[in-house]
Amino acid sequence: MQTDKVTPFQFLVLVIFFTVGSSILYIPSTLTIAVKQDAWIAALIGNLLGLVVIWFFTTISLWFPKLTYIEINEKIFGKFLGKSISILFVLMTLLYASALIAQSSIFLITQMYPETPITFINLLLVIIVVMAVRLGIQTIARSAEIFIFIFFFLFIVLAVSISPQIDVTNLEPFFQTKLSSILSSSFKLTAVSTVNSIALFMIFPAFVNEIKKCRKNFYLGSLIGGAVIVSITMLCIFVLGSNTTARQVYPSYTLAKVINVGDFITRIEALMATLWTLALFFKVTLYFYAGVFGLSKILNIKEYRVLTFPVAAIVLFLSIIIFPNILYQTIFDEKNAIVITTIVGLFCPLLATIVFLLRKKKFKKDPDYANSN
């Protein structure tokens, strides 16, 4: 049975890592393709929209603060429909875990280990994630608590090292893109960095200490993670320019390559690779944890760890079959991911809200309801 608890600071750190995720490597390119030098504005708006999404999610979860998202679904929709919606949630988390594993292996092969088989790297990553999930959410949170300091130290070093090459004029002219295009890009960023954080509701609020403080830290973590994305996007445009940023598959990695401090500190792209690896690892781990733990709730299995190996085999298979190369990854991100996120992350919670409001009098008598305790 799951008895681990996460402290407010640990939850804050998990939210930061989840928000940053793979966005630190891809988002500058994705945004500049659509809105050019106004990409930082789209990133800023997307970050603010994320706060609205978090308010929406936390409001739903706090109706039944002792229950996970899977249990809330069954409470609101009933056993059959609730489990059906929860299955969609589990499928989304496991699919996204496989997508991120594929992303990481494709990056490592194209940039660092071109002779290494992709299957081998996928397998290695899956093994590491399984080890983390089997140790429990408290261990994951404690490790994140340590690595967050390394993450921000490296981020500051990167920002300071690239600062001599900043050209502020690369941001000009402002607002040259249509407002509709900026908002569209902002919505996509919000979906990637915030709407998908519905996965964290397998942790919040049922397995956190000091729920009110953790809710505030949810907002704060999203803001800090968003600030990292905005900063990286601005640095890419400042140094590389919007056109070059848009042409790069990994613009922030390219950014690190051009660092030159006194002809002594050069080509420190390993810093960016480390930043991305840390954020990606925790996001994949949280997705996998949410999927496995959620599946155990659906199947009424008390010990979720028994599912880690068979589910890991499925994730590994999906990462190889669905995402064999970067082209398939790009097509999935542009055409399928937004649709899946919208259905599972927005439509289902909105439907739950409507049902709850219609049956609120009945739920108020439920012992798990917040005001019944």
C-alpha cells in the first residue's frame, strides 16, 4: 500500500521539473517557427495561462482531498464510466512516457552516440525509470530535492557564459506576428507544460503534506519552470536570432555550442544536455509512476510495484514502434499530442466538473468530501 508523503518543497521541485521537461530543448524552436522573435511573448502568455489550468485542476482535486485522480473519477462518474475515463488517463501517461524516452534516445543518438542502437538506449532509460518508480514517490521527490540545486547552478552558469554574446536587437521588432498566432502558440505550450501536469494528481493532494502550502507551491513551481522556458527562449533569440533558432532541431543545445568566454570556456553544450536530462528524467518518471499507480487503482491491486515490469515492457515497445525516428516524433507532437492532451487533460476534468455541480448535494454527504470531515 502507498504510504509515502511528499513535503511542500519536494512537491515544488517536482512541479518545476515537470514543467520544464523536454520543453527546455524543443520549445524555442517550436515557438519561433510560428511567431518568430515574438516567441518569448508566446512563452510568457503560455506560462500565465498555465496558472488558470492549475487553479482548475486543484479545485477539482480538493473536493476529495484524500483521493487520487483515479478515485475521484470513480466517485464522480460511477464505477464503470469512472474507470473508462481513468483508463484514458493511464494510456495518456504511458504513451507520453514512451514519447519522452524516444525523444531522449533520439537526441543522444543524433548528438552524441551515433553508432549506438536506439533500442539499447531506450532499454537503459526504461530500466532507470523502473528503478526509480519501484523505490516510491518519496524517494523520487528526495532525489529531485537534491538535483534541483544542480539544475539551477548549471542553468545560471549557462546564462552567464552566453551573456557576452547577447544582442538585444534580435528581439525587435515587437508584436510583428498576428495575435491569433501568438495565442495559438501559447495554448500549445500550456498543453505541453501545464495541462499534462494532470499526471501530478496521482500525488496531489492525497500524498502530500500541508495541502494548502502544496497548492501554492503548485502555482510557484509552474511559474519558476515557465520562467526557465521563457529565459531559454529569449537567450536563443538574443544570441542565435529567430531565423536560426527556428531552423534548429535543438536550439538551446546549439546555443550552448556557441559559448566562448575568453577563448578558454568554449563548447560547453554538455551543460545543456545535463539540464535537459535532469528535467526529462523526472518528467518521464512522474508519467510512468502516474500510469503504473493509476493502473493499480483501476485493477484494485494494493501493491503497484508488481505492475512496473510488465508496464515497462509496454512503454519500451511503444517507444520503439511508434517513435523510431525524429520525423515520427515531430508528427506525433504536432498532430496527435495536442488532441490527446485536450481530451484527457481538459475535456474529461471539465465533464467531471459539470457532473459534480449537478450532483453536489449528494456529494456533500460523502465522507470523502472535503467539507464532510
